[in-house]
Amino acid sequence: MSRTAGRISGGFSVSDTVLGSADRGGEAGRLTLWAEGTSPHIHSQHSDRQIVSAWTLAAGLVACCGVVLFGFAALRVIVLAVASASACEGLLSLVTLERSGIGARYAALTGLLVGLTLPATVPWYVPCVAAFAAVVPATWMFGGFGHCLWQPAVVGRVLAQFLFAGTLSATSGPVLSPGRLLVGSVTEPASIEMIAPGQYRGWAETTRGPRTEAFAIDRPIWTARRLASGDLPVGSTAPLTTLTRDFLPPWEDTVVGSVPGGIGETCTIALIVVGLYLVYRGYLRWQIPIFGVAAAAIAAAILPIRVPLGNGQFDVRWLPGSIVEREWPVGALYVLFCLTSGGLMLGLFLLAGDVLSRPLTARGQALFAAGIGALTIAMQSFGPVDTAAYWAILIMNTFVPLIDRMTRRRPLGSGYAGRTTRLTREPSRQVTS
């Protein structure tokens, strides 16, 4: 009798025993014994270091676009957020005598994501406090890396909104003019030209003065909120046409990022590119961006807008996405503005896909993303505008354990309640002639 032993990935040892000719019919048989080892027993082809590195690269590319659009003030915010998150992680690791390996890389990524959610004009202490909140309360208080229920960067951004609401709730903001990209300043009031609603014709078409380095315009997300609240004087004849003509920049400006907002929120095309990269690498499932955008578009097309009629009267119009004015589908353009004007794209492509706080199954991630998209549009219209996408992510993070329970794969032979189905064998019947 010969014996061979091997080891397979996942902690199981395999022993193959070849029996001699004394077995049935003199034929040799093979008996395989499985000895259980330490968990985990199933390994992914991607390590945690590879995942964090890929996510950092994607976030870094979006940060580079933000620095180009908002200048070195954006770089200052990002550096302060990354440095604060890394310092908090290193200090806590030193105090608790724990090794700071992948946790340090994840802390730096968290700081980078926190910086992407903030405007470039915030004071220096805002990114520091937000990064501290993302590392200490959101990560370490739950047990450190790999144990957080909510996305840490989103927690830091929401807590910063509570603490610095006056600074982070501006309805307008600056963006660098075409001739001053990267080198211009968005923090010097003397170099910023204020443009009133109705006079702005687009980022590329607006002529700047000799000392103008940036344009200050209304944020599109706040303009859409004023429309939903009935505070925008658009008239009752063609409200959406008036909205897009007089109060909103061209839609392509929200695609390239030349509108006010968070450093990583405005450049939609960059977010789509890095999202495709993460999907290609296998670190982000396509269900999250696709179902999230689809649910958000449906919500924006259904939820009502309030058109002022005068004397305190309003006309509440449902299904704005289906409105056609002067043979032009302005309702579809309104939906596109709702999708690309806030933090929805950043949330779906970089924040909601965090491997530590998203559901496990593809069906669960589809449900998770649909909830984020619908809640974001609802809160942009009737709730906290600046943090609508971030609150939506936190709410759906809370339901991740329930979603996993609802969408988990049940083993063959198990009932809906998780109980094993008991199989019984009927006694054989003897047939007599």
C-alpha cells in the first residue's frame, strides 16, 4: 500500500491512500481523507494590499483632476486629510501596540476619500477633523481595519458637516477659469469674479477680466433644490426651459467638472473612467454604479417640482422627467443635472463600493446601490443637500447585514428559514407474485 500527501490552499490537507488488490474485485481503490486546518478555507485571487492599492490609484486620479480644476488649494485639503488620517492611525497603532500594515494603507486611502468630498475652499482644520472622525470613531471604535459597519470616509464627511455647517453649506462657490487651471487661486477674494444667475453662459464661453482667476457661480445642486422647493422664479409656462437657460450652466460643464462642489464630486467623466477601471480589475461590481444611477434617474424623473404661480400659490408637478416644452425634452435634461450635480457619482464609483461595508452578493449590491440612488435624489430635493449622497450611503450601510441575510445563497436541501430539510426514505415494498 502506497500513501501520498498534499496540501491545498485554504487550510485543508489531503491524504490519498491507495489500497491494494484486496479490495472489491481485486481492483485498486482510492480513499481521500480531508483534514480540516485553519480558516479561511476559500481564498480570493486578490490580496487586500492589491485592493487598497487599486482603490488608492483610482481615487488619486480623481484627486489630480480636482487639483487641476480648483488649484493648489485642493491639493492642500487632500494632503491635510491624508496626513491627519495616517497620523491618527499610526498613533493608535503605537498606543495599542498593534502592527500598522494594511491598516496604515487603508487609513491613507480613507484620508484621500475624505479630501475628495470636501470643497477646496474650506479652512485647514476641516479636513483634519474630518479625517480624525473617519479613523477614530468610524474605524477604531469598531475594532479597527475590517470591522467597520459604515464607510469611514463618509462618516468623517457627515460629522464634519455637523461641526462646520456654515462653512460646508455654501450655495455657491468658485471654479478656476479656463486660462488659470492648476495655477489659479480659488481662495483669494480679489481674484474671484462673482457672476449673477442669468449672466453665466458656460465655463468656456465666459470671458474673464485681466485679474480674474476664478468664477463664482451658484452650485447646480442647490439650484435644483430651489426648484423642488418652489423658491426659483421660473414661471409657469416653461419652467424647465427657464431653469436650464437662465439658472444652470451647460450640462457638459457638470461632466468635465467646471462647476463648484467637492474636489472629487464635480468631474463626472473622471469618476466614470476610474469606475470602469475598478470594474475591469474586479474590485467593483458593475451592479453598484448601474443600479445606483438607474434608481437615481427614476427617482429624479418621478419626484415632484414646485412651480410658483404667485401670491404664495404653487403648482406641484409630478413626473418632471417626462416634461416636453417647445418640442424639447427638457425633463430628460433636468434628470441629467440631478445625476451629475452632487456627490452621487463619487458615492457610487468610489465610496459605496468599499469592500468592507458593501453587501457580499451581486443581488445584494444591486439592492444596496438602488437604495443609495433613490435616497440621494430624495434627500437632494427634500433633505440635506450637501450630504445627500453620503447620508444615503450610511443608511444603506446600516442595512447591509439585513441585505446579506436576505440575498445569501442557501445550500441545496435547506429551507427558507435556514433549516436543513430532512429527507425520509419510505420502506421498500416487497412485491409478491
